[in-house]
Amino acid sequence: MFKDAIERIPFPICGVALGTIALGNLLNGFIPGIRYVGAALAALMLALLVAKCVMVSDFFHENMENPISASVSGTFPMTIMQLMAVVVPWWGPVATVIWGAAVGAHMALIAFFTWRFVVHFQLDQVFATWFIAYVGLAVASVTAPAFGFIAFGEGVFWFALIALLVLVVLVTVSYLARRGRPEATLPLICIYAAPFNLCIVGAINSAPSASLHLLVALWGVACLMYVIAAVNAVLCLRRQFYPSFAAFTFPFVIAAMASQLLAGELALSGNAFAPMEVIAVIQTIIATALVVYVISRYVVFVATPTVVHAVEEEAWDEVSLTDVPEEENLIGYPRDVAEEAERELHEDDMAV
């Protein structure tokens, strides 16, 4: 039974882990100690994913050959960086080494992703998840102060910002050029809410050279992206569940964190902006609700023997799950689970 549950672990769970630990950090000012709860849950999710990679042959390899899953894999080292920032008071040098390894792993991902999907560029393979692969490294600038590497964190921030300015154009052009993408990939649009806000948090933590005017400008664009992501989330929540709902977690959490920290910076500079403080509170409530919701849906997804529970529209009864486009099989339903569900559906039809 445990093995069956492990085999149903979807690859994007590492994105949920990232959102969970980030939420713990966000709420720690309101509920002291909750960051440790978030860290523990995130560690558990990563452990489950590692277990699946070990138990299911070719699972990791297949996902790294897909542009969506390969870029989503960046949330794994991003989560490790945040985990080590939480435990560094107790683990000391060990945490520093693991944090450095996670940073190195994300850099290796950037190199691999560039070689595999940028050198052999295809516009229809560009999704919002590309922000994770490149701009996601900014988590190093968010966590660098905990390890005393502020100068390094500042360099990472500027790299992430430059990558963001290039990618926001490329990703947007890709979405405008190709309509009618697979339904399972639609939640990924919510990732738009993450990169600008992540850069803001990284700058506040590690980049004193970044002016307050720059941060406010970034926040203005981030608010527009947040609205787009929020509208998309509302539309997607009306549809059936996909593991790509992981996109509803970290982007909304980091947006709340950026608003909260920037409001504090403005207050310290004597330019307090009350509306931003209100927005931060609203975003915090929304982020908390979304993370709790996604975790609960993941629990149901993993605990249920088949994926049939996730199919809430009758139309899916007439569709072969293995005929779903490649992106949906990998990011929506694990291929082996989809095939199993299809067999059960056929058996039910024969029984009738």
C-alpha cells in the first residue's frame, strides 16, 4: 500500500514543498515557530519525491526530458536552500555545505536546461516554468545572509533580474503565439506572480545596491502579474485537479512576502505606504488559503488508488487518458498511473 502511494507521487510536489516552507517563513511573524512546521512538511514532501525517483525506474529521467518538468525540478534545490536557512543555527557548517550544494545543483540545472532546451530552441516548448529554471536561483540571494554570503547573494540577484527581463518577453510571446494549450498546463500561468516578487525579496535581503525606486518599480509590475495569476487561479480552480496546481503555492506566497518586506523598507525610509501594508495582509490570507487547499488536494490525490477521483467532468469518461498530450501526462498524471486508470475504466465498461 505504501509503495502504491509512493508511485502516485507527482513530480510537481517539489513545487508544493517550496510553497509550504515559504509560507512557514511568511507566517512566522504572526505565529512564532510555524516556520519549523513548514520546514518539516517540505522535507517530508521532498523525501517522498526522492523515494519515488529511487523506486520507479526512469521517472526522473523522463521528467528531465520534458521542458515543463525539467524546469519545475528547480524547485527542489530552491526548497533545500530554504530548509538549510531554517536549520543552520543547529547544523552550522553542515547546513552551509548542503546550501552550497543546492546552489550548485540549481546552477547545474541552468546549464543542463540551456543545453537541452535553449540551444535546441522551440517556441512552443516555452512555458512560465522557465522562470523557475533561471530566476529561481534568486532564492540563493534570499537565503544568503543566513550563511554570511551577502556579496554572493547580490550577484545572484542581478543575474536573476537580467534573466527575468529576457524571459518575461520570451515567455509572454510564447503564450500569445500558441493558444489552446493542454488544460493541465494552464495553472502554470500563475508562476508569473513569482519572478518579480522573488527578485524584490532577494534584493531586500542581499542587494543593498538595488535602489528603493527600482524595488518599487518591480513591485508595480509584480502587482500586474499577480492580478493575471489570481484571475487564472480562479478559472483553473473551477476545473478538475491536476498536480500542476502546485503553481498556486509559492508564487502567491512570495508575492505576499515581497509586499510585506517592501512595505517595511518604505516605512524605514520615511515613505510609508499604507495601501501596500493592506495588500500584504490580503495576499498573505490568499496565499495561506491556496497552500492549504493544494496540500489537501495532493493528499487526496496520493491517497486514492487511481486518478479517477481527479476527473470531475463526465467528458473524461469518453477520453483515453493515454491520449492526453505529452505535457499533460507528465505534469498532470503520471504515465503509469494514467495507464492503470485507463485499464480500470475499460474493465468497468466490460462489466457493464
